[in-house]
Amino acid sequence: MHEMTLVAGILEIAEERAREAGAARINTVTVEIGRLAGVELPSLIFCFETARLGTLAAGAELAVRELPGRGRCPACGAEAEIDFYAALCPACDGCLEVVGGRELRVVSLDVD
Amino acid sequence: MCDTCGCNQPPDAVTYRKPGGHDLPHRHGDLEHTHPHEHPHDHAHPHDHDHPHDHEHPHVHPHDHDHGGGRRLNVEQDILRRNDLTAERNRGWFEGRGVLALNLVSSPGSGKTSLLERTIRDLKAEMPLTVIEGDQQTLNDAERIAAAGAPVLQINTGFGCHLDAEMIRRALTELEVPPHGVLLIENVGNLVCPALFDLGEHAKVVIISVTEGDDKPQKYPAMFAAAQLCVINKTDLLPHVDFDVEACKDAARRVNPALAFVELSATRGEGLEGWYGWLRERRARAAR
Ligand SMILES: Nc1nc2c(ncn2[C@@H]2O[C@H](COP(=O)(O)OP(=O)(O)O)[C@@H](O)[C@H]2O)c(=O)[nH]1
Ligand SMILES: [Mg+2]
Ligand SMILES: [Zn+2]
């Protein structure tokens, strides 16, 4: 359900930016979504395709860049890619702290 | 479109009610409804991390695009910025009054309302307690809170699966929250969506009951990572269920090494002192 809320946020940011730049229409909205952010990408894209109607992004595609989860070990400083939260340090068996992968960001727009 | 207050649902989908009272008017488009506008500036965010596994999900275009003359605009904005801005306003509101605000999250039925009822009965003489109840449909929880003796506002989110910062901001205009008191917010029963939405609270308290699986922290890591306190409820049922308290704590600590724990029975009263101690300590900190 919260994917619809995220799409509303994406469209609002995109339209505001496009209007400010005097664009007539938005062709592509590029977003970065961290893999630990808890977002269902198919659901996000489905919601986008519904909600874009009637906006400057009515014909736009949503380009999703998925960012990997990254963890850092508080004990030894080692970093590793993680795809779930409870990851053990590859170097010392400490628990990794999540330092990346929760991103939810509109990166850029391609407009006319 | 404005989704932060749920108004992209049918117009009356989100309602604000007090037990025994009338529905409060759903104000739309008036002064109540200003949304701060930030001006996005094109700053290049240094991307010092490399993304070795970026996956683009390009979409097939069923229609023709004239890309001639197209240009790229930098945006670099957080998708949740509106919620986060409103959450910051709420946080300032709490700080200005020295109010401790807690966001209680759990699956449906873990005992959020029961813990609130008991807490109100035990502590209302000691500290002012005010409650915001979030639920999709009914006024039931607010009635239970009112019967326990605390002022309460019920937010019904309709189809919405979480409370957001704008709902709390709106609720704060309807509720008297005494200075140096505690605002207890019962979120919609859901361990996924509420993790994403900052309400401006001091801390999220995640509640899990022993009738659920002790692997909940692995299944819902985002929520356990976002919480500061984990209440393990219904300990009176431990003799009857297969719930390994230590395994649950270990799983939660792996997600969030700083997480604190309290084990209690909201209905029988065992272990409540641990919860009250945590509450008193956090309230003293917020009131400074
Ligand atoms: N045995 C037992 N039952 C409890 C306890 N706390 C809550 N319950 C029961 O669990 C059910 C759901 O509780 P409720 O507070 O409504 O959960 P909520 O959906 O998280 O608000 C109710 O039937 C409560 O009586 C407890 O500590 N022990
Ligand atoms: Mg409840
Ligand atoms: Zn390590």
C-alpha cells in the first residue's frame, strides 16, 4: 500500500521540478531505491503507471535504479554488500550496521 | 496531488474522531492545509559509493516519444521529503513543550491498546498521558482508551496502512497535550509501512507477543531496525507456546544492536515496571 504514497511523492517532486524548469512534459523519471527500503518494485511501477495519468508525467517511464544494501562493521570497519539486515561481518563475525540501501530518491528527469 | 494526508483517497476516507463526539470536519484546501515548499536546487550530491550492482529497470515504451530537444534536469530529492518536513515540524512542537512522543508499532493483536490501557490506569496520576489511536476503521480502541481515563483522538486511515506526519500534525490541532506530558501514538497494526514514515516521535516502540513467531525480527527487519525499544508482550502465555525469548532477542539484536527489551504481560501486569522505568527515563530526558 505505501508504494502509492511513494509514487505520489515522486510525481509531486517531478512536476514541481519540471514546472520550475518550464518543461512541457516529462519523458523519464529516474529514481534510486535502496534494496533495504522495503519497496516492492513491481508494485511501485504499477502504481506509477496508474497515478501518472493527468500529470506532466502522463507519458513518462519510471526508471528505477536499485541500490544494494551496504553494511559496515562497527568493530573492525570492514564493509560488505548485504541484502538483509542481520548480516555478519566477513572479517570478524561482528554484526554489520546498515550504511546504505535505504535510499528513496528522485535523481533526475528527462523532459522536453 | 496530496497523499501525505490521505486525501487522494475518497474525500472522507481519513477521519478524526473523539469518543462520544462528532466527526471533526475534514478541512481541505484551507489554511490548515499548507504544505511547505522547498526549492529544489541542483546540487550535485557526491556519490562516493560505487554501485556495482545497480539494476536499471528500463521500461518498454508502448508509445512514441520525440526525444529531440529533450534535456535532463537534476533533482536529487528524497521521495519522503514532505512527510519528513512535517515530521520535523511535529518534532519541534514536541520539543517546545517538553512532550515525550512515542510511536507504538506492531502486528494487529500484539497488545498495543492493552498496554496503553494498563499504562494509563497505573500512571495517569503521575504524568499526563494523551493518546492518538490509528486504525483503518473503528473507534473501538479510542473508546477503550477513554474508558481507561486518558484524552484520545482516533484517526481512521480508511485504506491507509500507516499513520503519517501530516495526520499527527492535524491531530495535534485537535488534542490538548499538556507540557511535559507523554503522547502515545498507536500506529495501524502493520510491521512494514509504518517503518518508513517518521511522525516526529522521539522513539518507535515495537511490540511483539509470544503468540507470534520468534523470527518476527528476521521477517520485518526494517521495523526492528527503526525501533529503540522492543516490548515482548503476553509473557503469561509462555508456558503454552513455543516462543524462545532469547532467540527472538538475538534475532532483533542482529538487526539493531542498540535495541532495548522489556518482557511483560499487559493484562496480568508482570514486568510492567521495566516499561514504566523506560518511560520515566525517556520522559525526563524529553522534558529537559
Ligand atoms: N494473555 C494475554 N493476552 C493479552 C495480553 N495483552 C493483550 N492481550 C490480548 O490480545 C488481544 C489483542 O490485544 P490489543 O491490545 O487489542 O492488541 P492491538 O491490536 O495491538 O491493539 C486482546 O484480546 C487482549 O486481551 C497479555 O499480556 N496476555
Ligand atoms: Mg489496538
Ligand atoms: Zn568486523
